[in-house]
Amino acid sequence: MLNELIAKTTLVLSSTNWPVELTGELVAFALLICFVGLSNLEARFPKIFRPAGQTRQSYQTNIGLFVFNSVLMSVCSVSTLFMIAERYSSYGLLNYVPNPGLKALLAFLAIDLLLYVWHQACHRLDSLWMFHRVHHNDPYLNVSTAFRLHFVEILATNSLKALLIIVLGIDKILVLAIETLVTLYIMFHHTNISFKYERFLGRVMIVPFLHRVHHSTERSEHDCNYGAMLSVWDRLFGTLSELEPKAIGIKGSSPQDLINLIKFGFGLETPVRVRPANLDAMIAEAAFYKAEKRNFYPGYEMRDWLEAKKDILNAVYGNNHHRNHSVWERAVNYCKLMPAKFNQVLQQQSLKDFMQANLQWH
């Protein structure tokens, strides 16, 4: 059965006349038409309904990043896969395959497998995830998210593709055809749509419902469905998931504008300090505990409060939290907050339980 399927596939591919006039301009125009079509589909039939402003912000950022990457790639002369294929196509392993259809099929599978392995590495290695998270931090998944990529990740991906093209000796027209298919597939599975028989189609290829969980905020969910075109690799290597994510993006606050996204990829973003809602109550409890240890002997209230505040801030933010308040400001805050906070403490959980939980943090 398998042999018959391969024979039929080879026959179809070998009888296909690859267009000699296939050019980069034609491909770009075709992909632009597909982009517009998919954008129109998700606008008319969205899977997840969002305010127009959120989608507009996502489009602006993603298209801006795409334009920036395109200009940078042109300046650095990095997008040379077509030129590499033209020069080295006669030296690779595929030259030992006489059937052009089978050669095309093997090249397609090899590139798709490479993208699967590379994508998984981008999730497993922190040094790669640092750049790949730029793609994942879009909270409004749509067709333009396909172009939300850090230029360092694009450089690395193109370098791996170039190496594979040289090793296999993939023909330049075939490279262009496969690159077109890859881009089209990636745009398609980022599109905010759902359709009939989507799950049936997902048995063979990556469709929107499969890739949506890959953009989940939960790492246990987004570390799955790495395929670019075929879902076969995820099924084969046990990384397939068919869950529906509760939220899209990455946890915590991250930039959504072009310049800060580029910095975000290098880990240059300013750490986001999230103030716990009960921070003042936590400080009051710790201060009360210190006072209790000395049997509420008077005269040490200010010291207890300041030491408690320091301990709690270190526990919540780490030792490098910013100290922007003067001693006088701290004293004023103490006088304002201390009576009310002690009353809060008496109505909340026991100080002993609180301190035990605090010790567990360390």
C-alpha cells in the first residue's frame, strides 16, 4: 500500500512541469494576494473575536517588523538561498536520485523536518528562545503574526536552510517553490479562523486549531505542535496536542512596539515590577511579628516597620529592588499606614502561618 502511494506521488510530481519563469517577483505577488485573502477571511469569520484596535495594533507591529527584517536582510545580503541553490545544486546528495518528482518530494520533506527540529530547539534552548519569544508575545494571533520574527532568528534559520540546500543539492526553482509553500502554510496556520473539516485536515498538515495551542501562554501547552507544514512529525515524535488554549501570548508584560521588540529579543527589556495587591498588608504582618517577638516593647515601632518592609521587598522583588524613597518619606508612610495595617493584620491569617510561608520562599 505504501509503495503504491509513493509510486503514484512520484508519478504526479515527475509529470509536473515546473514553471521556468517562476521568479521572486511572481512569488511575492502571489503571497501578497494570499495574505490579503487570509486577512479578509479572519476579519469576516474570526475564531476569536477581538476589538478592532487590538488587531490593528498587532498588524502594525508585525508588518513593521517584517519591513525592518526585509530591509536588513537586503542590506546584509543574507537572503541568498536562491543564489546558493543555483551554485551548489549539482553537488548534493539528491543528484543521485534520477526521478525529478521523487527528488522534489524528498527536498520538501527534508526542509519541513529541518524546520520542525529547529523550531523545537528554539523552545528548548534558552539562548534561542530569547529570540523566538518575540514571535510568541503577540497576544492577538492573526495572519500577520507569521511575520513577527526577530532578525537574529531569521539569520539562523536561513543559515540552516542554506546548509541543507548545499548538502542535498536542491535545485533553485525547487527552493523557490518550497519557500513559497512554507510561507503560505505559515500564514495559513496563524490565521484567526476555523472551518469545517479542519480537524480532519489536521491529521496531515498544521492547521489553525493545531497552531493556536502552540501560542498558549502556558508552557506545558505551547511546547508542542512544532511543525511548519506537516503535522506528521509531531505525531511521529509525540509532540502533538489538540487542546484549545485559554490565553494567547507569553506570561507577564512585554513590549508590543517595533523598537522594543527588537531589544526584547536580546533580553534588553526592563524587568516588569508587579506590585502584589496585598504588599502593605504583608509588611504590616511582618512588622507585627517583629514587635511580638520583643513582647511589644515600645520605642522600636519605626525600626520594626522599616526592617519588615526591607525583608518583604527582598522576598518579592529580590535584592536589587529600587529604593526611591528617602528616610523621611518612609517615616511619613509609616505614620499614615501603621495603625490601619495593624487592624488589618488582626483580621487576617495568623502571623505564624504568614512567616512560615515567607520562610518557604527562601
